[in-house]
Amino acid sequence: MYRFLLTPRWWGINVFAVLAIPVCLFMGSWQLGRFETRVDSHRDQQTQADQARTADAAPLRDLLPVSTETSGRQATAAGRYDAGHQLLVPDRDLDGREGFYVLSLLRTDGGKALPVVRGWLPGDARSRTDTAKVPAPPSGEVTVTGALQASESPSSKGVRTSGGVPDGQLGVISAASLVNLVPYEVYDAWITVSKASGPLTAVPPAAAPNSGLDLKAFQNLGYTGEWFVFAGFVLFMWFRLFRREAEAARDLALGITPEEPGSPDGSGGPDDARQKRSPAEAA
């Protein structure tokens, strides 16, 4: 009764099912593993953030390049602020309020400059009234302590890149964004000071990239469910086709032929219609 399984059509169906189901299960397991990795990374990041808040500050050179282990660590750097290249980073929210960062470049003894977010101010970076409150950076040799951060990208959390920014402002805090604005090299990192002075409010450090439970993590979880659903759908469709073929084969074995198109009882063909006409209708 199941000889139909040996037909070329069913060979194709079986091969497709045998290949598709393991592939769907593998992809679902891989996406689940990605989600679990992000959960573990988020947990580790929380632990590291707690440790970073209590750990002693380390020299900047000992923490570079920035990684998930060093992001958020307290770093120290000595040098002089470049008062001629102070920049404002617009459209940065803090505690639900709109404002902007005040960024100064610290010229270190090594020659490179370190971007330092000295703090946050409420208001609009394009308003002269709001920017008039920005304090000048300290003069002379200073030692800065703050949380180490990786360079931002246009997709980083909190970054708004709609349209350009005017002179004196910076949309993305990164060495790539600063390369054409200053005449010296810049570290591929930045720090946000722990204690802000004057009217500035200290900016809390952000989590390291790809280490939190962001939208991508929950996308991985959603893809996991989709792949497992695909595997179940393939199995369901195979079983449905198999049952239909098996029922048809069983009916043929019992001498039950499929109904002809037409009426539900199998009649309705032209010959049947002529036989059912009365003699008067036939005349």
C-alpha cells in the first residue's frame, strides 16, 4: 500500500524533508546559542561594571585597546586641554532630559589626544543662550580620571545622525569623526569624567558594544522560534501528504475509485445527464 513512497515524486519529497528538518533545527539551535551568549555577556558586563566602580584607576595605556573587559574601567591620563578645539555633541539625553555633551581634547605627553566628555548640559547645542553656559576647560597640566569608552558608531545607542552638524559640534564620538577636525592624532577611545565641575553633569558610562540585552538579542530569540516552527511545518506537511496518499492507495485497494468532477455523488458527466433526461425532453 505504501509503494507510492518509491515513486520519483516521493523521493524528492523525502529528500527535501530529510534535509530541511535538520537544517531548521541546526539554525534554531545556533540562534538560541547566540541569544544565550548575549545573556551571559550581559551578566558578565554587569559584574564587570560593578567591579569597575570599585576598582582603582589604571593608566590609559594599560587599558587600550578598548574591549568588553576594559570598557567602563576607570582610566587616568595626564596632559593639557586644547581649548581651541572644544566641541559640543548635540542631541544627547540624560535622565529623560534633552541636552548635549561638552567634549574637550586632552593632549597627552605621548602626542595623541584623548577625547574627554567633561559633562552634560541641558538645552540645545544650537542655542547661543544654552551654549553660553559651557565652561572653558581647565588650563595647564591636568590629570583626568574617567570611565573608558569605545569609539561610537552611527548605530550606537543614543547617537542621532540625522543631517549634518554645524562647526564646533560632533555627531559621533570617534577617532574617525575627529580626524578631519584636529591637526593631530586621536586615540580610538574616549573617557567620561567621574566628577564634573561647574554646571556640568557627569555622563554615566555606557555598556560595551554587543554586550547587553538589546534588540539584536531578542531578534535572535525570535529567529530561534521561527526556525523551530519551520521544522515543525515541514514535518506537518510531509505527514499530511503521506496520509492523503495512503488513503488514496487504500481506497484503490478496496476498489473505490475517485469521484469524477461534477456533482458530489460522482455523477454530473454529459452521459449521465443524457440518461436522466425524460423521453419528452429528449424529443
